[in-house]
Amino acid sequence: MLNSDPSTDPTTLTEMNPGLNILIIEDDYTARTLLQHMLKNYGTCTVATDGLTGLQEFTSSLNAGKGYDLICLDIMMHNMNGYDALRQIRAVEQDKKVLPSDGVKILMTTAIDSLASVKTSYFELCDGYLTKPLHKDKLIAELKALNLITEA
């Protein structure tokens, strides 16, 4: 499921800063709602509830010339897991001749807290890795480290 209509569901929030275009790919309602709340002041959040829908939304947005600045990507999801979604997103960018330095920043947001998962995610070219439960201060620090924001 993908939803970005603020009149029907609070999945698109542009309260203070419409700056970043953010895609949250997360199947857990509580986790995605928390991410939306933490990110609402930094831009527009669109939600996909599984990896396949997220990949389709990313591809559609890129084809329309909009693209995303940030993707928060869960790993354990149905239809397509986060590793496969990450791999496919980077393949779409490569097909579209997007330079790695210009690609979307992808932050893994997962309950998997293992070195093997971290290694796999970075091998597939994620830009950051946060484990759940998510904490706003750590999320903001990652956004700063990725040069997406300058201050909280």
C-alpha cells in the first residue's frame, strides 16, 4: 500500500519544511508512524508498506523527474525484503545513469541488530543503519551525517 494523500491518511506531512522528499518503506504501522512524526519537520513523507511497493514508488518518482532525497528502509517485510529493495533501487539508479554520489540516501531502519546484517546492507550500498527502537536524536544525527539537514 502506498499513500500520500493527507486528506485520507496522515502519511504525507509537510508542516514546517517542505524541503526533503522522503520515502518510508516500512510494513509495521507503529514504526512508520513514528518515522513520519520524527521526520515531518524536514519534508514530505510518503509511505510504502512493503519493499515491492516502495521500489515501484521510487521508480515512478525517478521517472517523473522528482526522485527522493531519503529512503528509510526496513529489512523484514513481505513481498520484497529490504535487502532486495535496496539492491533493486541501486540498480534502477544505475540504469538511469544516476551517479552514486547523486543517488538517494538510504537509511536502513530495522530491528535486526547483527554485524552480518550491517555488512550486507553496506555491501548493497546503503548510506546508514539504525536499529529499532528508533530514537530521534540518532535519526537526526544520521541526517546531518548524510548532509541532508544542517540543524535539528
